[in-house]
Amino acid sequence: LADAYSALGFALFTGRLDVRAARMPYDRSRELGNGDADVLGRYALYCARTGRFDEAHRTINRAATLDPLNPRVFRSVGSVEYAARRYADAIPPIERALELNPRMAAARSAIGASQLMLGRVEEANRSYLAETNTLFGLPGIAIIARKQGRDAEADAAMARLVAEHGDNGLYQQAQVLAQWGDRAGALAALAKARSTGDAGLILLRNDPFLDPLRNEPEFVRLLNDLGLE
């Protein structure tokens, strides 16, 4: 049953952060669920987040062909492109997802992240401000405000992130701190995120917001520990 293997892979990967154990059920779900766009979408995201980009692109493109009116699929297309650091290519499919479902959460912030990586800072700020899920909107607001010298606004956004989401936002706190240049604080947040099983850590391998940490021994050890090396 493709859905069962897909659910097991998701639980192991996102729930338990057991990247290695998740591979078998995810691969099996791909074999059995070649005609199910949602199964293929979950598999493609797993591949992208573990560095198997060719397989991720093939699979998510098939999912979009199978179900061209599924906004989740198009958001996943954008996520695969973003993980591969093809930021300009990541934006149009997420915009398509929003056309199909204007209330979709974590879509405008995803566009904002790509815009920010492309240097389109003002557009990125507008996208983050329009995000309905503050767990994903506030980090971008805090990062951009600090870049633009609006330190009080940056601190206020970070304080709100901590107040509203607590330990559930540890990964996002690490993103902000890394971009602020606080490497020690970012690494401490990631270590705590690991101890609490923060699902955000599945993004660790490809996340450009954490690039300032990539040469830090603690970061390399965390990648290896998670099986994302």
C-alpha cells in the first residue's frame, strides 16, 4: 500500500528525524505509488532534502503532470527548486499554488525566501509580511529588518517568534541568529532543536539561511548525526 509506506517514511523522517530509516519506506512508496501525486510529492521532498535532486525533479514533475490542479503539488515543486538553490525557478510554481489556493500557508514566505536569495529584498519583505503563518513569516521579517538597520523591528520580530512559538520555533530562531551573525547562538538553538526533535531540522542540508554555520564543527556533526551528510 503506497500510502502506508509514504506515511511511515514521513513519520520516520519528519517525526523521528531518522533520515536513514525513512529511505526504504519512501523508496517503496515511489515504486507502488507511481500514479498518486501526493505520494510522489512527499517522496520528492524527501529526495530533495537529502540531496537526491535528479530523482526529486523527475518525481515532482510527474506529480504535477498527474494532478495539475493540486496546490500542494505546486508548492512542493517550488520547494524542490528552492532546495536545489534554483531560486528564480522556485517562485512561479508557488505562485501557481496560491492561484489554486489563495489561503495556502507557508507559500508567501517560501516566495519571500527565494526573493531574498535573489537580492530582491523589498519584494521579499512584502511576501513575508503577507504570510499568514507567523512561524514562517516572522523569521524573514527579523532577518530583513536587521539587514536594513532597523534593529528595533528586528528584535521585536524575534521576540514575537519566541513568544508565539517557543521551542516549536527553535529551528527558525537558528535561521535568524545565523543571518544576524550570531553563530554561537544559532548553534545553541540547533542543538536544542535536536534535543526536542524539531521537525525543521529536515531542512538543514540545503538551507541557505544556515550557510554561515557550514564550516562549524558542531554543524557538521549535527548533519552527520541526522544522516544528512
